[in-house]
Amino acid sequence: MSVLSSSQHTVIINTGCANISSVKFALQRLTQNVTVSDDPKVICAADKLILPGVGSANSAMESIEKKQLASCIQSLAQPVLGVCLGMQLMVTDSQEKAHQSDLGNTPCLNLIPGQVKRMQVGDLRLPHMGWNTVEAVEQTSLFKGIPQGTYFYFVHSFAVEVYSHTLASSQYDMPFSAAIHRDNFYGVQFHPERSGDAGATLLENFLNL
Amino acid sequence: MLARRIIPCLDVRDGKVVKGVKFRNHEIIGDIVPLAEQYAQQGADELVFYDITASSDQRVVDKSWVSRIAQVIDIPFCVAGGIKSVEDAGRILEMGADKISVNSPALADPELITRLHDTYGQQCVVIGIDSYFNKQSQQFEVYQFTGDEKRTQNTGRLTVDWVKEVQQRGAGEIVLNCMNQDGVRQGYDIAQLRLVRDACTVPLIASGGAGEKHHFYDVFKQADVDGALAASVFHKGIIPIPELKDFLRAQGVVIREDFVPTTS
């Protein structure tokens, strides 16, 4: 693994979810300067940003609203990588909502057009949990050095379908977006921080953007 | 294609990895972090760390090793043992674990499963079930406090009923420990796992009984489980993980390939 520029500052946006540590440790294995923050000043000054997230879309969006981070994140021009739920928060809205809620879809950050829907997988199990193969739609810098069919680790029950912003796709009874992209915003449905050397390569590619 | 998972389980006591037979007579295998690193390098798809004394001891257990593992391990891992509350689970997840597995405390307070689901999401809520075939009743029954011989007891619950209930309450994965088979390396309990598979729409992990490579093939092929957990065959070097994965691939089981970067 090459050592990245130590002057680069990577900030993990603290969305209020419990397990940010694994993302932080994974980045610290690649680069020196990693901060977890929910301070808009720190976030805006970062060179690279990670939008992590586990849990549900509605609780994560509530936390982002409470911390008044939505407009800050929407104004970012530097590369941002959404991971798992963090990726799902990047699109327009999500079908995932509070338990027994009668409200409509959960509005998300709308950084990339699109909708998160519950996966339709027939007789297969949900959550979609484990290592699955990923096919990049075209050769991009995020997937540099990563061959087609590389295994990444997934844990999710909701997904974005394959569409014009899909950067890579995967298959679990139905095809779905494994990675999406628009402008400076990148999102991955899998967990690169838990995907061994393949994940480390992807994170390093992101830090090198 | 989603790969079937090979999952070494490391039983932890006082910061050391131990292994007993039928949950008893524990011997020390080694230190946690180097063992975890070794398994990750060998191609384990996931790791489970099971604090075997925690639930039965009624004491606060030092879990700082979770953070030490999270710093060096880049595959998913689950921590089990002594997680009795949403706060306990939160601490383990904050230290970097991907999932928490709850067994006896969920039996004492089934509502805990729902609270864990609502707070941290279904994906990190694993329910461990210790199931034993009762020859008298001819039924599979759920046991608790299996970490301590003196306190181990039949809960009076039927395994399949409990499997259905934990899913309704928000479990994201089930690990079925087939106690009759544990540690004796005679093969997984295929009949029981098939029965549970039919009642289980979340990922199901088989535990207890692995002794030979074909036992893994049998459990994937015949019981359609998502992962196979084993301890002693890995700790004692009886089955090297790379050899096991090659064997399963040759038999047509979908197994994760090692990452080989392209050099263009």
C-alpha cells in the first residue's frame, strides 16, 4: 500500500451512528490525517469526506437534520464517499422509514438523483449479507486496479436500482447499484472498510482522487 | 453471486482464545489479535468472538480487545457474550464490531431484540441459539447459560418457535449452535439445520460439528445455510482455510476468491 500525502485531511462526517470506528481504522491504515467531526467548519475544510452510516434512513436523516448538517453536505465540492447507508442517504429519497410509520418515503440529501427501494429477492434471504461480486460499469478511477467480479462485503435490505448514475453493479436475484456517482459525490453500497484488500484498494483510490 | 461464508469462531475467556469440548473443559489456544489476523490472512470470510464466561458470570467484562481487533482486521466480525442491553451493544459497536450476537439475554427479555433492531438496525443484530435434541420429548429445545455447566438449563422453548419469534422481533441473522454435535467433529446437524432453514428468512449460520472438509460441503448443499462456523478444526490446524475453500470451489460451492489487483 503506498503512503498517501500526509498533508491531505480526511474527515468522516459524524452522522450520529454507532459504528464509525471501523471506517476510521480502515482509513488510518492508509493515511495519517483522519478526523471524525460534525462541525460544518471542519467538514468544509476537508480534502476528502466519508459519509458513513448504519441503521435506518429515517433515523440517520433525523440525526443529520438535528445536527443541521444537510445544507453543509449539499454544498461540498470536494470528493465525498458515502458508504452503505451513507450511499443511500445521497439519493433523493428512500422507502425505508420508521417502524409502523404511515408517513411517505424518507427524503434524503438529493446529492445524486435516485430512489432507495426495498430489495425484491424472491426466495433469497434478506438482509443481503456477505461477500458478493461487483462489476464496474466502466473503467473509473474509483475501481482502478480492481478486476471485474471482485468480492466486496455487503449488509443491506434496501438498494438503488441500476440506472444512469450506476458506477458498478451487483446481483442478488435482482441487479442493483453497488456504486453510484455524480460529480464529486461517490457512493458504495458495500463496506470497503470490511472488504479486505479489495476494499483497501478502493479506499486508497478514493483518497487519490 | 453471493458467496457462502466460512467463519472461524474464537471463544474468548480473559482475553485469551480457548476451546472446550461440548462447551466444557476449556484449554487456551492463544492470543486474540494475532489469531484473528492470521485467520483474516488465510481467507476467513468473517470472524465471531464469543466471550464464553460473560453471560453466566454476572460480571462486567473487559471488552477493550474489541477495539484492538477492529484496528487490524479488515473483514467483518461479530462479538457475542454478555450483551444484555442496548447500551452494552452500543459500546461494542462503537469499538468497531460489525455485529453483536445475543443469546441468553434475549431469552430472558425478548423485547431486547426489538430495541437493538430499532437502535442500531437489523444488519447488526445476530441471535445465537443453543439447541439440543431432547430424546425424551423427541424435540429440538432451546438451552441457556451454556457457558457455565452448573447454570445450563432448558428454557422450555422449542427451537423452531424461537427461530420464528426472533425474526419477528428484528433479528438480522441467526447462528444455530447444535449442542449435540458441538466439539465432537462428526459433522453438522443437517436434519436440524434443514428444519430451521425452512423457518428462517434471514441468513442462517450453522455451528457445531465440523470435523472434515466434506462436512462443510454437506451443510451448504443439504441445509442451504449461508455460512458455516467452526472452531477446533481451524485452531488445531486440522483443516487449513485455503485448502477448505479450494475443496468447496472444486465441488461447485460459491466461495469468495482472493483479491488479485490488476496491474494495468
